Amino acid sequence: MGEKCVDHFMGMFSFVIWDRVEEKLFCSRDRFGVKPFYYHIDKFKNLFFASEIKALWTAGIKQEYNIQIWSTYFSQGLYDHTEETFWDGIQSLPAGHNLVWQNDQ
């Protein structure tokens, strides 16, 4: 079934599975985006992920504002309309999406 397993899931979820045979990381988030999934890719192509942004900060990721997202929020009241978050370099996996990480990509 592999990556298509999420087609059979119902409810709230956000998870990561490591396939050691193919050396591939599979990440998924529920269709409505109830459970969060944040990630950061550093300059060395290391992937960091967590369900809370502050967990990424404890991993050493800088806590810098994403001015564009803050500006959009204050001027139009929009947030969570893009993969970018309020913090520079930290993305959110969109609702109902998957992320596959293999060979540093």
C-alpha cells in the first residue's frame, strides 16, 4: 500500500515513517490540517520536523520573524494560507499533503 495508505485514513493525524529499505522518509498530514506539521531544511540539507514550532527552536533553528507573513496578517488578517509560517525558514506541511524526503531532497 505504501504512500497511498493515507487514502484509507480518517480523522486527525500527522506522522512520519522511515523506510529503511528505500532510505526514505514519508510524512503526512490529515485532510483538514487539524494536526500541525512544521519543518525546516537547513543549508546543509538536513530536515528538521516537529508538531510545534518551539521544538524546532530547541533544535537550534533561529527564531526570526517572517516579515512578509506578519505584514499579510496585520494588513489582511490572513494566516495559514501558504506553507510559510510567521517564522523565517519554518514551513508548514499543507493540510492533506505528503512530504517525501530521500537523498537530501
